[in-house]
Amino acid sequence: GGFGVFGGGGGGGGGSFAQEVDLNELLRQMMGGGGGVAGMDPMGKSSSSGFGASPFGGQYGQRSTQQQYGRQQQQRHDTKKSYTKPVHCTLEDLSKGCTKKLKVSYPNTGEKIYKLKIQPGYKSGTKIKFPSSTSLHPQTGMEVTYPPITFVVKEKKHSFLQREGDDLIWKCKLTKRQADKGAKLKVPLPDGTTLEIVLEGGEIDGIGKRDKRVVGRGMPRRKSKSGSSGGGGERGDVLIEFLVVDD
């Protein structure tokens, strides 16, 4: 008699036949039992499939899901952080007010552009707060959550004016001739106007003192003297320190 496939016994009579082979059963025997190849579905759950199952697709799906979960967890962690960034402003910005756009890069959620409205009268240390926000990422189109952030105003140094509260200080040098004979002075202010001062001869008799005060030409007040917010259009003063030097 003949031999069957994989060494199976011959059939009766004079003819031979091939033994039917269950490939799943054969694979189970070769791998020590278990009924097929174990894989992972995209949600990470174990499954048992037949011979046609891929041992790689499930593992790849598991890694992808784990990475996505890790990014989501990191974003949730970032939203609990407190971010602080400076916003640098000139005296002109703080006198007239302006709008600034600042781009902030976050380690896990990418970049976000903030629009800051600088109000007239803001000072160094003024805080502008933005709460946590959710929007679509411009590149990926995925929804991302940005953490809360606080911008702190930092005043840039002016070339000839100093700020003291709502007042402006100008240190003006005069020659002896100007102090004796008198002079007409002009100084540009941060609000875009020009302050004109006429000094009479002999009017300046002090050195290094705030010898002249011009009321209402300083920085805008955020609060009026009565305590109401908005300042009511009130402004501080310009204080002038005259220094007489040799001709």
C-alpha cells in the first residue's frame, strides 16, 4: 500500500489516498497547544485566532494606542502646570495702549498665539491671565488642550524719561546762561504730544531737585484719586529735575 501525506498510513485495497490535515491543529501541536496564534486588538485585549491571524498587527496597534494614551496623559499633566511669560512694553505702549501678539511653544501641545490687549496705564508687574483652552492643532487637526498662562508686563527703559507710579521724571540739563537768561524747552511725551516749557531768567535756583511740576501730563491712571477704576481720564504729572552745568 502507499503512504499518506506527512507519513499517514495507507488506505485499504490497492489505491492510496492523502490524509486530510487540519493546519490549525497542526500549528497548535507545534506550538504546544492553545488553538492558534494569540494577538492584540487595537484596544490591547488578548484574542485567539485561527491560522490566518497576524502576530504583528495586534502588537503594533497596542503600541500606537499606548503612545496616544501617553500623549493624552502628558497633556492632562501639562494643563495643571502654571506658565508665566514676560511681555516687554515701551512707555509709549503703556501710555497709549496697544495690542501685542505673542507665540508660545509648549513641549507637548505645540505652539499657540495669544493676543494681549495692553491697556493705557499698565505698569511693570501687571498680570494678564489666560485660562486653560482647547482648540484644533493647526497642523494635525487634532484637538489639543493648552495650559493656563500668565503674562507679566515688563517696562522697557526709556531714553530720557523715568516712570514713578503715574508720574514721569525728566532730568534736564541747563547751561548757566540758560538758567540766567531763561529758555524755552520742548520734550516729547509717550502719549505722542510735546510738552513745552518756558523758563524765566533766574527761575531755576536749585540743582538736582524736582524744580518744576507740570500737572496732568504724565501717565494715565488706572484708578482715579477717588478710587474708581478706569482712571476717569486722569493722568499723573511730569516732574522736571534741572541740573545747571558749565557752558
